Amino acid sequence: MTERKAAKERHVVLHTLRWEAGEIGRSVHRAFTVAGSERNTAVQSLKAAAAALLAWAVAGWWWEAPMALMAPWTALFLMHNTVYRSLLSALQQFVVVLMGTLLAAGAGVLTHNEMAAMALALPVTVLLGNYARFGSNGLYAPTAALFVLVYGSYTGADILHRLLETLLGAVIGIGVNALVFPPVHTRRVTQLREQLPHSCGDLLHHAADELAADYDPEQARRWYESAQRLTDVVTELREARRWSAESYRINPARRLRRVPTEPPAAWDFVWDQVTEHTARTMRTLTEAAVRPPLPAEARDALAALLRAAGDTCLLDDHLREDGRPDDARTREARRALARASAAHRRLTAAARTGRGLTSTTGGVIADTRRLLSALLRVADPDAAFDPQLPDQRETPEPARH
């Protein structure tokens, strides 16, 4: 029994190692063949190594500085994914190193004992390093203090050399990041803004097809989980847009590269509403799957509504690369939304003429009305109100049971 268990564990370990090796191989292949995150990571890693080598060559080989380690150490850790972030990190790191060095030097002069100086300086520098304004660079405060105290170098000349070498490494690190393939991050924004309408449209189509054939709680739960993931995509899109804007700040390549056309910030808000109301609709359908079912006529109308709403999502005109409106596409999106509105009116009528307006049908009517109101801005971004859309006053309150 023990041998069988050991053999099974070896099999799991070997399988994990093979899988990890395969993933590494695929990442390396993508880095050479496809422009993406793997290539960006490889370029930034090589730039960091080159910056550290250059800093060492200047400080250690040419200048023969006594604290030459500080220059490549600083240059290595300033290779961030944006030039702006490198500059901000350099300022934070220089301040942190300065404070850590001065505190350690003061403790050394005061105590004249390495252990006592550490006991005095490290608690203060660690607390300083946890100051939120310094972010991850706060770690360099106790690190700088340790360098000072371990090497016993806290004379005025030593402190000056340490700060000059830190400054040299910062200049080299920022220079390499800004002048050698300066990073610009726009690809992720483009991918997400294309993914969002298509994923939402596919989900609504899928739900409509399964709804028309009658559905069960497990199917409804999968719809809701997919809708929840769409709201995460909106959050990721906002973060990617912020990262893209930051990558153009203080970047010498911003005038050399074509800035891709992006929808305005209001586009994110519209799709935040669309995904939120889609998730609410799917959650209501999840609850409806375990309650008295929707009448057949109401279910057919709801399936038609979701299908037409999915068509509206897929016709989002903001996906054009040149940023100019496509009148034919806009007209088709309006027609799809009109079909969805007509299906909503049929849904409301079926609920009234069937077994009465239950909490299930009333919830579905309210959720889909909000979804169509959000999709109005997708079909026609300049529209303020469409009289064909169901108005809130026309939707009666669901009966309480």
C-alpha cells in the first residue's frame, strides 16, 4: 500500500514537471513568434540585465567606486512596465535609501556597535518601509540600513558615495527603459474591448437557445457564472485602460507610435451597466428555475428578447479601428434593439394574460427592461430616450406570494 502511494506521488510529481516544462516551452515559443505579454516580459527582463551590467561597468569598472554594488542593484529594480512608473519608483527608492542610510549611520555613530546599531535602526527602518506612500520600494529602507551596518561604512564620504551610486543606477535604469524599446501598453485594451461585446452577445444567444428548449437550474447557474465573469472583464478593462494611459506618460515613443482609436470613457460605463443587468437577469432566471416555471408563451418571448439583445451587443459600433461611425451597422443595431423591445412587450402581455404576474415573471420583466435601457446606448450612443423601449411606468409590480 505504501509503495502504491509512493508510486502515485511520483507520477503526480512527474506529470506536474512535464506540464510545467511544456508551459515554459510554449511561453518561449510565443515570445519569439507572437507580440504579447511573453515578448514584453522577455524584453523587459533583458533590458533590466543590460541596465545592471551598464551600471556596474560605469560604477565598478570605470569609476571604481567603493560601493559600486548600489548602482546595478538600483538599475535592476527600476525596470518597470512603464517609463512613468520607473521615474516614480526611482524618486521613492532614492528617498527611502537616503533615509535608511542616514538612520543606520546615526545608529552606528551613536552606539559604535554593530549589533546595537542594528537593534536601534532596523525597527525604525522597517516601520518606515511599511509606509503606504512608498509602496513596494519601502523594502529598501531596512535593506540600505543593513548594507551600511554590515559593511561598517557610515562616514560622510561613504554615505555620499552610496547616494551618488544609487543616483547613477537610477539614471541608467530610467534611461535604458525610456530609450530602448520604451514600453507602451495598448494591446490589452484592444483585446478586452473586443472581447466584452462578443462574450456578452454569445452568452445571451446561448441562454436564449437553452431557454427556448426549456432549461434546468444547472444551466441557469452556468449562465449566471458566465455573466459574473463579464463584470470582471469590465473591471479588468478599466485597469488596462489606466495602464495604457500611464504607459504614454513621459514616454519618448509616444510621438513615434500610432495611438489606437479607443472608445471614450463613457463606453466603459455603458458596458458596466450592460454586464450588471445581464448578471441580474441570469440570477433571476436561476431563481426561476426552482420556482413555478415561466409560462410557455412568456418563455418564448424571453428567448426572443435575449437573442435580439445578443445581436445588439455584437453590433457595437465602437469596435471600428478608424473610430468613424458605420451608419449601416448602427441601423442594424437599432433594428435588433427594436426586436428586443417588441419581445419585451410580448413578455409583459404573456405574464398578464397567463397565470398572473408572479414574482418570477415580474423580476424577469424588470431586469430585462433595465438591460434594454442600457443597450439603448450601445445601439445609439447619442440617444437619450426611445419611446419604443418599455417605460418603467408600464411595468407593474410583481405579485407577492
